[in-house]
Amino acid sequence: MGSFNAMMNTFGALFDRKSHIKAQHLGGAIKIISIYYMLFQHEDGWRLALWFSVLMNVNLALLNLLPFPVLDGGHITLAIVEALRRKPISARILNYLQTGCAAMLIGYMLYIAFYDVQDLKSSKQPKPEFAPPNSSDK
């Protein structure tokens, strides 16, 4: 339940006009790989990486249930719409809808990857909160 609440808080901050959290502050595949790299720098890195993997899988499962047409939640939503209408959605409309949403999702992933690469280039990359301090930080 904590993972769900954290995700909802993130979405709330992301869509709040007064918030300083923007879409480019979220992380994608490159950020995830860099976090794994940082976790494995610790002596208990494999445990931390396992914990992080579980956390990521739970969050990805919850994200997959969002009612976005190319995700599983979108397929469920479209099935409910078809059941309420008692007829299938036009294949042409479905094609445009899913193609457009897939393009948006891929575009967003590229957008996030651009900012992730910029973060990797900066030498002042903050350590994630969940990573324990290195022995040299003591």
C-alpha cells in the first residue's frame, strides 16, 4: 500500500501547478541502471538491488493498470466501454487511439532518457535516499 501511496503522491505533485516536480524529474531506464550501479557499490549491494527490484516491479505493475490504451489498464477500460455500449469499438478508431498513445508513450520515454543522460553527465548527481552512505562518507 505504501508503494501505491507514493505513486499517487508523485502523480499529485506532477500535476499540481504549484509543485516544482516536473515530468523531466522522473527517471527511466537509464536512471534505473545508474541506481543499480550505485547500489552495487555498497557491500550489501545485492540485497539492496533485490529490494529495489521488488519495489520497481510493484510500481510497474501499478503503472500498467493505468487506463492508458496501450497498457493493460487501458485494455480493461476499453473492454468495459465495449460492454457498456454492447458493441465493439471500431477497428479504425482503436488503431488510431492505440497508435497515438503508443507514440506518446515512446516519445515520453525518449524525453525522460534525454534528461537521464544529462543527469549522468553532471558530476553533482544526488544519491538516492534509500542508498546507504559509503564508508568514505563517514
